Amino acid sequence: MSRKREQFADLPDREGSGSSSEIPLLSVRGGKRLRREGIRNLLIRGTNWIGDVVMTLPAIACIRRTFPDAHIAILVKPWVADVLRLCPDVDEILLYRSPGIHAGLKGKVRLAGELRERHFDAAILLQNAIEAAILTRMAGIPIRAGYNSDARGALLTHAVRRTRDVRQIHQVEYYRAMVHALGCDLVESGVMLRPRAEDQELADRLMAHHFLEKGAFLVGIAPGAAYGPAKMWFPERFAAVADRFASQFNARILLFGSSGDRKAIEDVQRSSSVPLLDLAGQTSLREAIVLISRCGLFVSNDSGLMHVAGALGVPTVAIFGSTNPAATSPMGTKTIVVRGKADCSPCLKKVCPTDFRCMKSIGVEDVYQAARAMMEA
């Protein structure tokens, strides 16, 4: 996949969604590839977190291109299902309810039985865990393909060797490299999430409910991050960016996040001089997604919603501190990364052990000018 890169000399460090590179060529045990004939009912075991699911979408598109007539079902946890409902390459979503009826050994046996009744011809495991291989083996699925991670190679009929090189590339290419090794056609993918007619109707209702005029310039801001505070830019700086767009472009500012982001949201509101629409914890994931799709700009820490915005084709400014944009920058050509300069970044730590210098080096002007550049482009 071609991934745009942009550099601006006046910023600490800005990157697009990664540099162009060929994905590694990986081997499959026994030299096997998935046969193109006879696979009519195919199961994908999806990943468990919003951002990870978004980064698997290009691989799912490759699977669909290779098996255009197959019924493709994907097994995922309930909290990511709304993302996949906007993916045109999936026919059916199966819910893995753990916690819930599929928790524990008894629940896994129940889930395996449910899958067995579906008579899948093959399963492609995007999730790396051994549990995925055990479940599909218990379900009697004859073809089980995926990375040979987590000591599960013996449970797979098509085990892809996970090399050191493939573990160091962008996560989008990590998953594409696996399905390519299995014989799937590579496809260039642009916008990966497409709201349907019913999603557009929902967005219209939500806009009216929150008194957001049609045609208004909406700026989405996601100041939280689930992984930890080391990923979070300063609330007062988010607020300053919001104030500038509100005053200079008459923008309406929408704050997105979960109920766990409540403190960050309140701190942004407290620091802002303009009214901000607080949606954190007030919407379902589907409602958040359709509202993000109406935004003309999205500014975010490295988070699941950042990946959603990029996959929707919304101009996205992604702020990176402790995490590595070479591995997890957002998809799409309408994205740009603003990354602070610090010798210790990326440290991949949840909590900064020193003085938070990576985030301190990113100023309000850096993010604002990146956003202006995205808008003008």
C-alpha cells in the first residue's frame, strides 16, 4: 500500500501515514497457499480493539478480492462490531461474548459448537493469540490459517512464519503481508469505512438533536487515550487549537471519547473560551463514527478514534508522543502526524518516566498549522 509522507521544516517532526515500501515476502509452512476454489464459507477471527480492527481493514479487503463469491463472516468482541458494520467487505458479524456467555472453558466450548454448526470451509486468524487457533480447531474448521505466533503453529494448517522484519513494519502492512503469503491478492485501498444510508440518516438525527446545522464546519477533537497518559497531549493545548478554529472559521467543536476520558474532556472544556459539545461517553460507537464522518477535521492523540477518522477519509491530525507512528499512524492520504522531538521517543510506555518532553515539544502552532495544511490540501 502506498503511504503518503509529508515533512514541514518549521515543525518538530511531522509525518504522513508512513513511507512507501514493499511488504516482506513471508513463507508458509509446507509452501501452502489457500486454494481459490471450494472456499465458499469463510471465517475471519478479527482483532479485539478499535484501532487494531481499523488497521486490519486493508487485509480484509485483500481477502474479499481473492474470494469475491464467498460468504465472509468475522468473529469479534461486541465493542468493535460497529466499526465492521461500515466495512463493505464483510457479510456477517459474529459476536464473541467474553465476558458473557462465551467466557471461561464452558463458554469456549459453547462458541466452538456454534462455529461448528456454521460449517466454515476455512478460517483466517488475524488475531495472534493461541486461543483463536484452539477455537477454530475445536470447531472442526478444516483450513486454519494465520501467523505462527503464540506457539500455535501446530494447530494451523497454513502457518505463516512471523519474521522479525514483519514485526517491525506498520500494522496495516503486517496484516497484509500475512494474507499475501497465504495467496491473497493485494489491493490498493483508500477510504475503508463507508457509512450506509441508514448511518447517514442516524447522523442527520444526531446533528439535529445537538443543534448542529447542516453545512456547519465541524472539528472533532479526541483528547483521551486508552493506553495511558504518555499518549496524551495537554488539554489546554487542545483547547487553544479548538479556540482558534472556532474564532477563525466559525467551527463547531465536538469532543469525542469514552466515559474513561472524562477528566481529559473536562480539562479541555475548562481551558477553552468557546462552548464545546461534549459527546464523550454520551454516544454509542456507531453514533460516534457517523458524527466523525461529518467532521471537516479531526484532531486526536494516538487512539482508536484517530484510526476511525483516517479510515473514513476525514482530514486527520494525529499527535504522537510515546508511541511509534511508523507502526500505528492512521490510514489514508488525508492524515498527518505531528510528533515531538525527543531522544527517548517512542518509548512505548504508558506513563512517562521523565519530563514528558516529547509532548512538551509539540506546540499549539504546530498542530494548528498541520490542520490548516490538511484543510488546504
